[in-house]
Amino acid sequence: MTRIPPAVFNYRSTDTLFSALVSAVQRFGRNTPGQWEDQKPGAYSYGDLLKMTLALGRLASKVSRPGEHVGVLMPNMASSASLLIGLSAFGRIPCMLNYTAGSEGMLSACQTAKVATVLTSRLFLTKAGLVEQADAMHGVRFVYLEDLRKQFNLFDKAWLMGFAYWLPRMGVPKGDPEAPAVVMFTSGSEGKPKGVVLSHRALLANVAQAMHVFPFGPNDTVFNALPIFHSLGLTAGTLIPLVSGARLVMYTSPLHFKAIPELVRDKRCTVMFGTSTFLHHYARHAGADDFKTMKIVVAGAEKLADSVRQTWRERFGIDILEGYGVTETAPVLAVNLPGENCPGSVGRLMPGVEAQLLPVAGIDDGAELHVRGPNLMSGYYRHDAPGVLEPPSSAAGAGWHNTGDVAALDANGFVLIKGRLKRFAKVAGEMVSLEVVEAIARAASSESTHAATCVSDPARGEVIVLFTTDSAMTRDQLAAAARALGSPEIALPKRIVVVESLPLLGTGKIDYVRLKALAEAS
């Protein structure tokens, strides 16, 4: 066992998300035109955000009870972030529904967190093509913001503009930093989605950790197309700008590969968070000057492909900073920094994060990563025990979280992620990382995308199946790439399946559940 002590990080805060917003208003002023923008005409100042948060929180309290879990089914908009903060300010627990998960996935999430009411918008459901999916979610009441706004009466308006807007801390119930601020849902890539309960303390600690190592501030403009139902989109893409005073440009879909580089250029954005897959597509569609104002690009949620890193460096002069995290830690656990960027690693652990590496039978070059810190979740809601909080615990002890990832530490303290433990195949008695299989495929064909899975095989235990968008891919190419990388022959796939595109989750990660089903079916 290897134990990694935490870097010194004295985080003590009594803030909630709402009081953090109020503190930002006091620090930067109410009149900050263009502080936040989304795809609606106009922009929002800190004063506008405060007003919208108070109004939406008060409206939501008309259709929910204190302590109730309330579903939020909304796009990346300033109003969605204000609704989330407003709900928690009035003692409700927002549960962020992944609208790319389908009706079954969303209904499963509602059942897991005991959500009876979902707040959404008719316009959003129509534009996103989600009307039928919402109709299929039987047993859940939908409340539409278009209807709810009509209930904001003269008394509410007087309360808002005559009292709460000017004395916001007195306008809402006293908050508890240890109370649930939000429930996020795991992607379900390994089974039924789990509800991850994140306190105000966990979210704001992760913001403080990021701001401890990055100089985010009012001179920055953050571009965020990652959905706020995803923890990276919420914490890094939304809460960091809120607290730091950085301007924020929100965009509703990370899949608009041609429009996003142009918007980044036009808004002169300096900071962006994305996945390797999304950054690959942005680079393909971007002009040479589209990212000229960009100072910091952080990749997370999946392994950063070397080809993507190289493309951004050669075309735009930008060194992508790879990071790593899990929803359960709000989410950032480690990240490379400007001037301290170790390609191939995910950087050093965030200040205040303690880790243990526990050995795994059959794996010699890494160990299972367990973590704890101020940004750790309060616990899980599981589908077989809806609404019952299961505090974090792992083989490392109570209060620890097993990330499920196999990792190693280099001599300089940089973390090397070898892959998810569940993404190892046992081939002829040997443990083979599917991440290595994918690295071989990328080395053989850098312009295409690839993903590996495995299926049972009576003779070898499991066999590896590679899905690729390269119609000319051969096993001989893969063997040559494996030799060049020094990878073992056992890591070569038994089968190669050509697809037009790889299935993605709404977070930008590859949908391995669907790939495994396709492999088993074929």
C-alpha cells in the first residue's frame, strides 16, 4: 500500500452556494454588465443573477416542500444555474437530470433520489426533442417555468425588490454548508445510475482547491458548453466563474463543433474545459485564429489522446492541461498546471486531497486509487435503497472513496491513470488494460476514433473487441503500433468492428455499456 499525504490546504468555510453568490456580488458589485452570457439575447450582471436566483428559488418553494428532492431538467443557461442555487437557498435539494439519458435513465434517477416533481421548460423540451421522453416518465409531476412565473404576484415582487435583493442573507433561510447542495447522477456506464449527494462544502472546497492552483479572476472569460448535470460542467464551468469574478459564456451543447470555435473567438474567451473527444472535434473545425485568446484549456472526464494534445500544440500553440476527477469528489482530484505540465499524467493531487494506492491481484504497474478530502461527497443514493444516504467508505476505511481507477505515482508526484479496474480484460489469465488497447489503436490511426471492450470467451476467458471509425484498420497495423509502443501482443484485439461513429454519453464520454452490448450481439 502507498499512502499519499495531502498538500497543505486549510479550507474552512461557512458558505453555501447562495452565500457564495452574495459574497461575489459584494466583492465585484451588482452592476457588472456582461458578467454571464448564454444563448438568449442580452447578458446578466451579478445583480441580475442574484435577482433571478431569489425569484426562482421563491417560485420553486411554491411547488415543493423544505427538504424535498426536486428534479431539474434544464439546458446550459444562466437561469438553470440560478434555479439550482435558488432551490438550495430555500432548503430544497436540486437533482440534476441528464436529458441525454433517455426517459428510462431519467426515470431511474428520479426513483433513486425519490424525486416526485421535476422543474423544466416547455420551450426547452420542444427544442431538444424531449417532449415524448418527458411524457413517458410516468409517476413524475412536471412543473413548467413558463407557468410558474405567472405565480410571481405583487407580494412576491415587493418582497424581492423591497427587501431580499438588498438584504439577501436575510431573505432566505439560514444555510448549512454540510447540507446537500445538489444530487448528481453517475453516467450509469457500469449499471444503474447512482445519486451522488454533494454538500455545499464539497462543491465550494473544490472551487477553492482549483483557485488555489489556477489564477482565475475577473480578467478571464470562461467558455462552458459542458452540461451542468455533469460535475465538471457545474463546478469548473459554472461555480468557478461565479466565485472568482471571471466572465462566463454558457452554450447549450458541446456537440456544435463548428459553431463553438467561432463563438470562443468572438467572445475572446481565455479558459475552456472539455473532453478529449470534444477538443478533437473543435480542433478539426477551427480556424487558425479561433483560439488565439485562449490561455488555459483543461481536458477531463476521459483520457486525453496524444494526437489531440499534439494537434492543439501545433495548430494553436496551446498545451492542453489534462486533469482527472470523479463525480464523487465534486469532481477535480488532480490536474496539470501551466509550467508544471507532465504529458501522460493527470497532474498532481489537488491540495487537501489524501490518497491511498491499494494493490490489485494481477496488476503490477498500478494500484487501486482511494481518496478523501474536503471535496468528498456526503454519500450515495442507490437504486435499491431510494433516498437513503450511504456515507462514503472503502477498503481504505470509513470516509474514503474507491475511485475504481488503477493509478501509479511517478517520482515527482504526478498521478498516472492506468484505467478503470472494470476496464481490464482477463485474457488467457492475464489482466489487460483496455486503455492500452485504445492507445495502440490511436497510435495506428491517429485521425480516427477508437474504443475497446471485451466479451466472454470459453477458451480464453475474455476476448478484446475494438470498435473503430477507420474502415481500413487491420490487425497488422495494430501489431506494428504495439511493437513501437512496447505493448504486449496480448493487448491486440481479437475482433475489429468498423462503425461510422462511437456512441457517446451526454458528458462526452464513450458509452461503453452500449458498446459492450453491441459486441455481445455481434
